[in-house]
Amino acid sequence: MNTYFITGTDTHIGKTAITCSLIAKYISKGFRVGGMKPIAAGCYIEDGYLISDDVRKIIEVSNIDLNLDEINPYRFKPPIAPHISFKKNKSEIDIRLIQNNLLSLQKETDYIFIEGVGGYAVPLSETISTADLIDALNIPVILVVGMKLGCINHALLTIESIMHRKQNICGWVANRIDQHMLAYEKNFSFLKERIKAPCLGEVPYLNNFNPHIASKFIDISKLNDKGDAF
Ligand SMILES: Nc1ncnc2c1ncn2[C@@H]1O[C@H](COP(=O)(O)OP(=O)(O)OP(=O)(O)O)[C@@H](O)[C@H]1O
Ligand SMILES: [Mg+2]
């Protein structure tokens, strides 16, 4: 199916950065690649459209034309958890719409990377969680670990939750979001030993982050669609 869900250890740890790097990597191998971010908060008006920075970056890096409403049907201005915005707007997320949008995108692409919102346990609406969305889409997960103090706890809890749902973690990426992290190597080797799913790479801290440069640190040959996580 070649569609992956990108989740992370937290908000602001590099999900978009790694989603775009994976897209760039597969494009460099000659594939047609796109991305989705079904729900986005913190959007702003540009050329009359509500758009988020994450979605703009995904559109920019992809090599197929992406329709904003298709890849990001739910957009909210306030940078807050989406279930609060859905409640305030008296609206509800329609997972079938996201499934249908994905189905039509899959017809035009070889690979699709879908970025979640915040971390794995973030509720999307009053009734639906990120985990429910992954279940409904039935796609494997790639975990982005934002390498900073506390990331071991966040990474292990996230993996436990994913495994509890019997979802498939096909790889993880160590993203050096904090260039001053102490004992980086020791933290990294602990995670590498502990997590059975393959580490697809260590992305260094990059000034003016560029997904094409970051993609050189990711090894997609290690992706394992059927791996156990621990
Ligand atoms: N390896 C890196 N080196 C330097 N800067 C990075 C790196 N990874 C991400 N960043 C920067 O950190 C910030 C947060 O990254 P990003 O937007 O990808 O996080 P996110 O997890 O997608 O956040 P959100 O939860 O808001 O979607 C961005 O400014 C991004 O450019
Ligand atoms: Mg993001």
C-alpha cells in the first residue's frame, strides 16, 4: 500500500521535518510522492485560504499536485488541541472523508506520508483519537523521536500504546531537535537497543532545516512493514 502514518514523541519535535524528508527521499529514488495532514491547528489565511505551515511544507516538497481540501480537510486557526476546536465549532471529524481522500490520492502516487497532530495520544475530536484514525486507515506507523531530555520516556510510552493497539511500527527516526542535548549517544544507543523496529536514521541538528539535506541521513531500505516494536 506504501502509505505510512508519521507520529512523534510530542508536538514540535520534527514530525513535519521528517515527513518532508521521507517525501524528498522517495522522490530522489524516482517515485511519485505526496503527503497528507488530515487535521491541522494553528492555521492562517493565505490567498484567501486557511492553511497551516505544515501543509504548505508538505505541498512544497511533494512532486505531485496536491489539493489542499483533499490532503487537509480539517483546518483550525487556534494552535490548540483539535478536539477543543471541533467542540467549539459544534462539528465532528468524518474519518470516511479522510479514507476516501487517501484512496483517491493513492491512485496518483507511489508513496504517501500522513502526519498526525501532536503526539500519539492526542484526541482528534470528542470521540476519535489519533489511534482510532490509524486503525481506520490501517497503515503502518513511523515514530519520530525528538532527541531531547525526556525522549526515552516519551518514546517507550508511545511504542507501548501503539503495540497495545496492535498497530505496526515499521521504523523510527532519531531527530536531533536539541543540538545541546547532553549524553545524546547514550540516549540514542539505549533506544536503538530497546526498540526492535529499525532505526531509519539519525537526522542531525540542521540550521535552516532542509528536507533534501535531511533525507540523506535516512535509510529507507531499513523500513520493515511487519516489524515488532520491542
Ligand atoms: N533536525 C532538525 N534540525 C534543526 N531544526 C529542526 C530539526 N527538525 C525539526 N526542526 C525544526 O524544529 C521545528 C519543529 O519541527 P516540526 O515543525 O517538524 O515539528 P512537528 O513535530 O511537526 O510540530 P507540530 O506538532 O507543530 O506539527 C521547526 O522549526 C523545524 O524546522
Ligand atoms: Mg508538524
